[in-house]
Amino acid sequence: MANSDKPDSRSISGESALEILRKINVWWETGLIPPEFVPQTKRFMFKDLIDFLDDRRIIGIIGPRRTGKTTLMYQLMQFLINEKKVKPKHMLFFSGDDVELKQIDDLIGTTIKVYFEDYLKQDYRGKEKMYIFIDEIHKIKNWQMWLKKYYDLRYNIKFIISGSSAAKIKKEQMESLAGRIIEFILYPMNFREFLVFNNVDPVLPVIKLDKLDARVFSKLKETGPLKTLELKKMFDEYLLAGGFPEWFETKNIVKWQMKIIDDIVKRVIYDDVATLYNIKNPARIESLFFLLCALQSRTYSYNSMANTLKIDNETAEAYAGYLKESFLLFELQNYASSVEKQVRKNYNYVIVDSGVGNAFEKITDLSNLDENMLGYIVEGSVQRILCQKAKKEIFRVFYWNDNEEVDAVLDMNGTLVPIEVKYRSSVRDIEGLRKFMEKYKLKKGIVASKDELKMSKADGKEIFFIPCWMLMAVLD
């Protein structure tokens, strides 16, 4: 190949590397993605991803382990074959976690060189676009430098990458790939997605909380009762097991919780975080995470965390940051009229998935919990879904504490939507919500109740009482 601007890579046996790639990329020969790799049900993110397949930028799918990133990549390949009529041989897939491939130095450069020169036997600058999928890319040394070089040389290659070590990916891409990558964060499923994966029709329309009014609320009242019992049953399962797709393969809560702890949380803390930040005692980070699981949706200062774990404030702040960057935690600031006031308050931490919190707490049956503990789990689930949605739609989520409390305050491009969670048989005290609405001159607020579905009007203000399962089912 006479092409002087292609990246240099370490020379290895092209024949042996190509043999490995042929075993991985079976569609080169069969023309089909193996059916077991492409389940019919797709994560909601799939629709967003296909919209960017024609965009030149690198697609980066990141998020916690076991959320379905690899499956999404296979589904995208199937879409390219079926809908875009891309030739199967024009799609290369490999993983930084592959036992055979990761023995190769300069893995990306060498693999792509073998793909073009030994398999396709063509120039890097061919007319037809090539699609290169790299899974678990954070495990490949200098991955960002290789992608930057290929991107800047403007080869007709579309890269789709994934990674579970969000902290490492973000740190490295900020240095090298700014403006070259579009990032999608794949969290555990929200409740509406959980219903779809259970083959249950959510029935309820998708709504925007900042657009909630009497007309929209009337639609909820019309459609909500149609599947109340079925959706409430699914909601209980969702609260207990959480939103990781592999739950549907297990359906045994004890086995599932063991898998969550060993394969998701411990691997993030002991492999990703400890390695990236050179942590000598990662057990302390696990202890902090356990503390936050035991008291989820409560407020903390770095000082209180430090005192509990017998570490200094700076270390406590750093450890909380590592857990956030690895997508195990969301951190909510207290809402205030100025940033200065926000940062002076304590933080509210929300675990990335209710199933994770329950696993650490060894909660295998919600019916045995008292009303307060169940209320904290539901409150955390509502906050979590709102945080996920905020990341996607670019708005912010706060809590509010000023003698009275509000569990979630959405700042949706200047429109404030306060939400109070009251998972009790009868909702009585919503004084915090009323005071927040009064202080910030708001005319609308939401109470996420256990069963109540009604609208209250007083003094020109509207408060919508919506069951938690219903509120979470209308958020996509």
C-alpha cells in the first residue's frame, strides 16, 4: 500500500492477527450478525445513536458496566447491514478486553493496519465508508492518540467506541479528542424502559415535566388506571432489582445481588478506580460507597464522611469524586439563588441504581421494610431517573433544604420544577414544597405520591399529586 500518511504501527504476523479478527468478525463470511448478539428489544438510546451514524465525529458510548453497551454496538452493525446496506466486510469489531488481541502492542494501529492491508487489501482512503467498533477501549494503551490521528487524517472511517471506565475515558478524551467525539452515557434502564424490556406496554404518554399542566394531567387521569395493577407490580420489581438488563436473564434476586456486587461495583472500585488513581487502599472507597448505600438520598458534608471513615476531608472529597466519575453516584447540590450559596451546603448522594443499593444492604424483599426505609428507596429512584434525564436533556437537578426540604428541584433552562416524594398511604405534610414555591414565586409543583392522583389548586398555585410509578413511567 503506497500511502505515506497512514499511521505507523508495530509489525506483527498479519496472518495470525487476521485469523483472530476473522473469528471475532464472523459476519465477514456469513453476512449476518449472530442472532444471540442482537436481541430484538433495544435500549432507548439506540434511536439516538443511529441519528449520528452519518456524523463524522466519533461516537462514544460510556457508562457503568453491564448496561448493554456491547449489545448496542452489535445492534448498530445489524442496522447498518439491513437499513444502510453496508457490506458486512466493511465493519470491523474488536475489544480492548480480548485475551488474544490485547497481547499486541499498538493494538489499534496494528489491528486496523491488518484489516485494511491483509483483509480488505485496499487503501485507507477508499470511497466507501468503513465502520470500526472498538469495545472496552479504555483498556487499550494510547487509544485516544490513535483515534485522534485517524480522525485528523480524514480517512473515510466512522469510529464507534465504548468503555466502562468513565473516569479514564473522560480524562483522556478531554486532552486529545475535544470536538472530535460525541458522547452518549448509557445508564441502567429507567422504569419506562424496564417495562418495555418486560414486554409490558407503558400505556401512559411521555411527558415533559416543565410542560405539565391541567390538560396534560387530564390525559394521565384517563390512561393511568388502565394498567394500574400490572404497572405497580412491575414498579416493585424495578425498585428491588434495578435497571441493569442482565436482571432479565437471572430473575433470582440473591444470585443477581451477588453478581451486582462482584461484577459491577467491586470491579469498578478495585480495577478501574484503584488503577487509574493509584489508590493503595481501595477498600476505603468501598466503605464510603457502602455508607452512602446504607443512607441513600440523605445529605452529607465531606467532613461527616471523613469523620465516619477516619480520613481527612480532602481524601473524602476525592473518593466521592471517583465514585461520581465512575457513574456509581449522582451528587445533588442544594438549590440556591447563587452558586456561592449552593457550594456551601451539604451534598445529597444518589446511588446509580436501586438494585445496587439493595444488594449492598442485602434487601431481598421490599415487603419487609418499614415505611421510612421504603420511602428512601423510592425517593432515591425518583432522583436517579431525574438525574439521568438531566444528563441527556442538559438541565440540572438539585435538592433544597432551608429549614424545610424539597427532594428534587429541576432547573430546566430557567424553569424551576420542584418535586416532593411522599411514598405513604396518605400525603399530609408538603409544607416544604409550598414554601419553595412561595419563595421562588412558582405556580406549579409536583408531589410523587404512593397512590394519590389529583390536582390541588390554591392561591393561584397548582400542585399535581402523581403516583411514583406513574411519574417514572412517563419519563423516557
